[in-house]
Amino acid sequence: MKRKPIQVVHFDLTGEHIDLHSLLKATGIVDSGAAGKALVATGVVTVDDQPELRKSAKIRTGQRVKLPSVTIYVRAAADAA
């Protein structure tokens, strides 16, 4: 059985944090913040390998957000001070 390839996305964080549903929108995983909230509510999103149901969880530099077919690595933007 073939496995579906996992898409890897690197997100450059310019501030201190970003809300989880906003991260999903900013990376193009979903089309809107409301769709991001709905996706988180389904229970398929994990942050650092822990299930995350808080739609506005604060995601910071160094964290990893995973969905069934996408992994998002959050890193500090080069111009962030």
C-alpha cells in the first residue's frame, strides 16, 4: 500500500506568536480563519506531537504543527528582532 507523501511547510514567524487557526490560514492549509477553527475542532491537529483542540493556541518559534498530510515547522523570520 502506497503512503501519501507528507507536505512540509516552513513558516517564518515575525512576532512572538500566532494563533493556531491563523497559522493554518497563513500557510494556505485552509481558506479562512473559520475553516481553520473548524479543522482544529475535528481533533486532527497536533502541536509538538500532542493533540490540540484550542483554536487560538499560541504557536511560537520552534514548534511543529502536524495534520494528516502536512507538517508545519515554525521558525523565526530572518528580520525578526
